[in-house]
Amino acid sequence: MSSEAREWVWEHSSSRGAARLVLLSIADRVADDQCISWASLSSLAKRTHASVSTVREAIERLVLAGELEQLDDLVGPQRSTVYRLPLAAEAVAQALREQREEAGDTAVPDEPTGPAKLRLSALRRYGIRPREVPESPARVRKPAVPETGRSRRKPAQRRTGHRHSDVPATGTQNRSEPDLNRRYSSSGGAAVTSAAEWQVDPATHTWARQQGHLDRLGAHGLQAADAKWRAHRAAHAPRPVEAWAADWRAWITREHAPNRPNLYAVPGQNTAAPGGMTRAEKHTAALLAALDEPTGTEG
């Protein structure tokens, strides 16, 4: 029956290239009308003058197209793989039925209708027998392969590491790159800005008035202190608005009033910073105020 199987491949198979050669080589070993054959990858590679990987990919494409089945619970001579050409088997069975009808034979032939009804006794004469330990309960293995026909190789695992691990999932990767709102993004996700762009918010205005800095410095003195602060912070890296607010308050706290002594760094007086500041801001304000105090050693 190998001639009928080969004829089906030549006339009806949609395979091309290496897959067609592999299918013809398998059909050349078809034993009977069940269209079952056997072959090893190495023997197919030798007969088709192709590499083993090319033969493997061709078999997977043929299985995916439905022109070839791999019977895992059967084993061929020298433990070779057993295959079945299902479409060729249907064509051969149809031809046999037509021949019987022409001959007037009305008996129902004992023909297989699928892999589950194979005539194993007829296959033993060709060295095909059941596998002692089947790999799986299913008789037919149809590997899930992509439509492109690539082999089922395990994809190489992408290298992972800690490079750019601090970059957020959204936003710009470089904190110096502005977002669409002309603010800056940081790895922590909080918006940051420069000292020049930061504006004194109403809460900070209220703090300056409640703590007496507006009365101490006056409106013009407060504006002058603000301008001096912005000039000194112009070259600093962008920070969150809360950090600029705390820094601005510390600056205003230690700023000397025009023609008045420093209220928070006079020896013998209470050096505690006013309320409304965090503990760190109070310590910073007291330290900076102490640094501004004359020591008596100046020339």
C-alpha cells in the first residue's frame, strides 16, 4: 500500500519543501491500507538530506496540518517512531469500498475508522507493536506549535538583573526629563519641581503670619528674603514641594530682620524655633541660626 500512500502525497498533500520530502519518506514505508509507517529522525534526515532539526520541524508542521499523526503508544522496528497518514488512509479506504461495490461485494468490511480501531494483529508482521509503557493515555500526539511552524524549543530565558530597578513603571525614566505637566518625575512617584518654579502656598503664608515673621521682617523684608532664598537655591536639584516649603520656612526663620537682632539666636534667650515646624526643621533652623551668630573672633 505504500504506492497508494505516495500517490496521495503527490496528488493531494498541501505540504511543501522539506515537509513534503519527509511525508514522502514516511509514506514509502506504509505497510497496509491503515497507512501506518515507522521511521526515526536520523533515518528521515539521511533520506531527505536534511538536518534532524529540520526534520523535526517538518513533522510538527505536518501534524499541525492534519496530514500526519504520531502514535505514541506504538513502537516500530529498532524502537522507531510510528506514524499514520490519516487523510491518505481515508482515501485508500474509500477506494477499497468502491472496488468492492463494483465487484458486487455487499459484506461490511472490517475497516478501521480511526486510530482507536487499528488492527494491531496486522501490524505485528511489520515489527510494529504496542509500547510496554505508554508515554500518555492518548494515542495520537498533536503538539501545540505556532502557525509559523517553528519547533517547540524552550525559549531562552531573558536575563534579569537590578539594572534600572528604581525606575517606576510609568513616567519618565530620568528624573531630569520633564513630564507633560512640566513637572519632574522621581523614582518614588511624587512630583518634584525646581526652586524657581515653587510658589509659596497659602498654608505657608499663614504660617509666616502666625509665627510673627511677617511682622518681624515686614512685607518688603519677607519678599527680599524670598528672593535671596531663590537665588541661593537656583542651582539645587528638583525636590518635592513639601521639601521646598520646609526649606523656605527654615530660611525665613533664621533670616535677620532689617536693623533688628536675630530673634532666635541671641545668647541667653530661648533658642527654640517657633511652632508649626517638624522636629527636623526645628533642629535645622536652630543650627543654621547658630552658624550665623558672631563669635567675637571676627577681625
